[in-house]
Amino acid sequence: MALITPNFEECSKPTPAGFYLAMITGEELKTTKAGDGQFIRWELELRECDDEKLNGNKIFTNTMTTGKGAFFLRALYKAAVGEDLEAESFDSESLLGKEVRIKLADGIDLDGNPSDFPEVKKFMAI
């Protein structure tokens, strides 16, 4: 086994709950574990934070593409583009580079315990 000497000087701390400006920097279409639906995994990068150490932090969130949970995709689209998503289809890559305001809440893991990963609770236009 190799001896590892980690350096955590540049390691970011968990992002606290609050409102943030974020740029959409990544997207990936995935299939649910049950195989019965699809969702988009979004990567968001924090910008212009009051605490400059948070700038550049990555936040990940998922939006369902069908069913009751698809309202979150509609909210993201409207916040990013400024209009409702009414089309039958759209290119998710068209949202890359768009900025939105997000509301983050403290994350909860699958066991109901606090998590170091914040959860996006709301998307808003800037």
C-alpha cells in the first residue's frame, strides 16, 4: 500500500444554506435506478458569493424529465431562459452558461442525517 500525504489547503468547506448566484456548467441525461424514467443531473458553479471562498464551488442537482417531479425542470428552465418550457423537447445543452439564482438548504442523507452536500430547493431568475 502506498503512503498518501493529502493536502486539504484548497479543499472547500460545505456550502451553507442561503441564496446564491450560479452558472449552469454541466448537464447529463441519466436513467433512474428503477429504469422507468429519466432525469438530468445538473452541475452549477457558484458566482459572486459574499464569502469569496465559495466562488467556484460546484453544486449538483437533479431534475426529472417526466412525472410530478418535472416541475423542477420547468422552474430551472424558466429561471435560466425567462420563459416557460412549453415545447415537446429542448436541447439541455442550451442552458449551459446561463445564470440563475438558487436557494440552498442543508442537505439530508438517505438515513435522515445531516449531509455535507446542500440541496437546491428553488430556482429563480436573476
